[in-house]
Amino acid sequence: MGVSITDTMRLLEKQDRGSLYLGYELRDVYNKVGEITMNSLEGGDTNALLHILKKRFENEIGFYYDFEIDSDGSLITLAC
């Protein structure tokens, strides 16, 4: 297990004497991590993820997921 984003930000803020000196906020870091994660899901990874979600939908009462693909068959959005 790694270091949380929040703990990392606290350390950076402490080293830089406060969040005003960093030039970005916690939400910026979370947005960037989400962007990197989504971009790293290649075709095989996306298919594996959709397979996992399908199994959860079949086995867990109340679990919901939905997704959209574009005309090329690439994943556009995923909601759980």
C-alpha cells in the first residue's frame, strides 16, 4: 500500500511553508490522478474492468454500472 494523496499534499505543504506556495490544490491532484488512471486503461484493461463490473452486477444486489462507447468502440464514460 502506498502513501495517500492527502498525506502527500500535507508533506508538500509543510515543506513549502503552506499550500499557497504549491501552485495547486488537493482537488487538482485528485483530478490529475483520475485523468492518468483513465488514460492508462487500454483496450484489454478496459475489457477486464467491464468483466469485473458485470460479475459484480450479477452477484451483488443493488450494484449498478453503466458505460458509453464512441463510434470507434472506445470507452467514453463509466458510472458505478
